[in-house]
Amino acid sequence: MAKSKNHTTHNQSRKWNMFFAKKHNEKGLKKMQANNAKAMSARAEAIKALLKPGRLAFIAHPKLGKKIRKYMAKGHRLCQPKPKVQTKAEASAPSKAQAAAPAQAPKGAKAP
């Protein structure tokens, strides 16, 4: 029986390429992380100028910020005044009150 080969070069070049790509990708990753940190701090500064101090911790937080901003936006939408819908009886009532009131005379005119 033939002795099996212990070492093979199968798939090795692919592994070398993957290692090379991974090693060189880390440089870009570090740059990206630095840029993200700068962007996050700039965003936090902009938000600080706009908000109450009590809400700052939530808003500036990278993960909680998304949820609290959504929650606050929903609150703002709910706080907007709703247009009042008039019924037929309410709509006709003011017109009768206006008709009953006497018309105003011009400024210079005197009463007869």
C-alpha cells in the first residue's frame, strides 16, 4: 500500500491571497473607523446645540440615539393640533348670530 502524502499545496495560493487581502484591508478599516468617530463627534456637537440637556445622553448615543429620535419624532407628530371638524348644527349656528347683530355704521356717520 502506498504511503499517503502528508502535505499538499492544494488551496494554498487561495489562502495566501486571502491573508494578503485581509492584512491590507485593515488599513482601510482603521481609516474608516477614524472617520466614523469624527463624524459621530461632529454629530453629537450639532445635537448638543439643539437639545435639552436631559435628552442629550440618549440622542448622542450611537445605538440608543436612533430609537429615541424615532420616539421623539412620533411625539412631535402626536402633539400637532388636529383640525377641528364642525357638525352641521355648529356650522349653521355662527351664521345666525352674525345675521342677528346689527351692521356697523361708518365712522363719520351719526345716529338718526
